[in-house]
Amino acid sequence: MWPQSDSSVAGRTNRPRFGGSEAVTRTRADAVKRARIPADAGGIRTELPYHPIRKGSTMICLMNTCAAIVLAALPGVNAEEQSYDILLTRPWVAGQQVNVIAEGSESRKITAVINGTPQELDNSEIFVELNADASILNVDAEGRPTKIQYTVKRCVMNMNGTSKTVVPKGSVFTAQRHDESQETHFSMNGEALGTNENAALQIIASLSQGGPTENDIFGTSEHQPVGASWDINTDKAIESFHSNTTLPISGADISGRSSLLAVREDKGQPCLMISSRLSIENFVPGFEELPKGFELKRAFLTSMAQGLFPVDSSKLPTQESLNMDLDAILVGALGADQPAAVLQITGSRVASRKFTMLDAGEKVATGSQD
């Protein structure tokens, strides 16, 4: 259930879409400003289009915020002397129900420098909060949800300083992976949500688009002790990216490592705190192809992810988080007979989610409205 981003919004596929899902860590405080959302926010319309990053694969979904400290092991357990099964992809089953508390933010800025003069083309930011009970309706062969129904307790957003309700309290919306595009579609009462609402939910509630799993890319088949780290599988990472872009990317452009940081208790059970870091050069996620007339001068993306995975590998993760930053420079011209331009692009996404499985007495009713 790691969040993924939609691959296109309103049919505009050549514009960059930047971003990347427990406490949210912001590495660029001036780029991501948490907007306070009133508890009763609602009724405010904003029609500004927003284009989230196209991550495309399960890989970017697993990038968690890398912890800098190692928490103590459970009392009475000497984790230093034990090794653990590393299983990052935990299969879900249709019919399971879970409470999800999530928040995330995304910012993007694009500046064109022409004849030494900067011109701002885009400067946007969005913040979203969700508290909902989710029912897993369908899963794929790997146990990754392809359709989830959410009964909302709270779902609000703030876009460029304007607060509004995304989905009203008590309402039900559905996230479903499209059979052909593999993109996540959000709907309520059979109708697609608006562009801005869709953009907000993509940050924290998008579904896997198939392809290599988190375990394929960031995991390892060997048992690991606390403090161990291992390289990511770059071949699987490339396969994941190539599933939704024609832009070239090679193993030399990708590096990353995963680490077992600690064993800690969460929700009454011992959990593995696992972090993954990914760095990519010379590649800009968010483009199906570069804008006409431009070429990539340089680009650098860093993504750090972290999750809590129960030692009992039959149980699902309890927490996950993501922190992603992108800086890129493109050179070219904005149109025919136009002077040379330099596009400076920065983007940032942070997101976190907590899961609490619902027992039989707490299960929510599911409908068939979508």
C-alpha cells in the first residue's frame, strides 16, 4: 500500500510532475511549508491545476525517510545477536480492513532564465490530511491492493494557501488501479474526483502500478542482523522506471542501500525498522519525454524511505514514510524563434501513513457505489 503517483493529469503529459508516503521530515523547510488546515475547512473552490510526480513503479513508493538514530531493541531481546527475515512486500487480502492516518505535502518550482533574467513558470505547493477506514476490495498476484474503498473521518487539503475539504466526513471514495494505464483513479458515487482533489490524494493514497515489488528492489533474500545494510537491486529499479517512461536510464545513474536500523515495539508487537535510500542522476521522473526543444543538462533525485515491519512476516506494516527531493536543469528554448532558456526545476514530496488493522467488531460496512 505504498503510495504511488498518477501518471497524467488533465491530459497534459509533457509538463513535469514532481513529488513522491511517520512523522513527516522536511529536508527543505523553505520549499515545503505546512499549511494549517482548520478542522471545519470546506466549501472553498480552487481550480488551479496540480500535477504530481509520475513515479510509476512500486519502487518509489517504498522510499521511506531514513532515520539517523537507532532505537533500542525490545526489553529482554538481544537484537544484536539475532538475524531477521527481510520481507518488505507483505501481501494484503481482499476483505481486510484497516484504519489509515496519513498526511503529505508536495511542492514544485520551475523557473526559466532567459538572457540572464529569471521568469517563474510554476510555483505551487499542496498539503493533505486523511483519516479513514479502508476496505481492501481487490489485490493483484503479489497481494498489492488494486481497489480500496475509504470511509472518511477527515480528508482536507491546503493548496497554495487555500483550505478545502477533499471528501466530506462520512462519505465513501474509491481508489482503483486502471487496467490499462495502471494509474490510480479516485471516484465518489461513481464520479471521478476533481483535478485538485485527485492531486492531493495521489500523494498519500495512490496504488501500486505493478511491476517489480518493493522487496525485489530494496529487499534481500538473506537474513540480516540489526545494523546491517545491503545494496538495492538496480536492474529491478531500472525495470520499474522503464515501465512508464521512454527516457534513458542506466545502472550507472542509480545507487542506493537499505538498512535494518532497529527492532522496536509498535502496536504491541516487535517490528523491524527498515530504511532505504535511493539516488538517481541524469534522469527526471515526471516526464514521459522531455519538453520539445530541451535537453537535460543535469539532474539529481534523492529519496529516503522508512517503515516498521512486524517481525512476524505474516503481518502487515504498521507505519511508512517517504521524503523525496529533486533538482534538475534543462537547456533549450520555450518555442520556435525564441532565445535560449535554462529551466531550473526543484520538487519535493514528504508523506507518512499509519495503519491499524480493524478487528471484527470495528469493521466498516462496504458498499458497491463504484
